[in-house]
Amino acid sequence: MAHPPKNLQHVLWSVNTDRLDIETDKHYIIHQIFSHGRFEDFRWLFQTYSFTDIVRVFTHVPYKDYRPARFHFVKNILLGLTSSTLDKRRYVKNIPRALG
């Protein structure tokens, strides 16, 4: 079982990095780094997971913990999903949930 490095504990705060598995917990890891990480954390993320895997997790497993600017930065700049119609209500906190 491979673990994220200890230097990511600041962004993966809810679980000790020794208890996280890079594959099993990739949804949590990817979204936490995108929503709260720094540029060096993004670098580790893109070195650890394939771009296809990262986009798949971001688009198919919504995570309601992004601030509006961060959501748009990740979606449009980091992932290049400018033409995507992702519903920000499923990602951005402080926006009522999209039910249904």
C-alpha cells in the first residue's frame, strides 16, 4: 500500500497520511489537494496520477468543498474543461445543493 507523503498532511488533515492509500483514497486525495492545496501539491498530484484519472475523478465524483474561484481555476485552467457543463452547485460550498 502506497501512502501520500507526510508533507501533504496540511491538506489531507482529516486522516493521517500513513492511513491513506494512494489508490483506494484517490477521490479524497485529488479533491482535497485541488480544493485546499498549493502549487507544489498540484505538482505531486500530476506526478502521481494520470491526467485522465484526475479528470475522471473531478468530473464523475463531485466534492462540495470548493470556493468559487478555486473551482473555476481547477476546472478551466488546471484541467482545461472550459467547455464542460459541470454543475458548480455540486462542487462549490455555500451554494445550495443540486438535488435530483
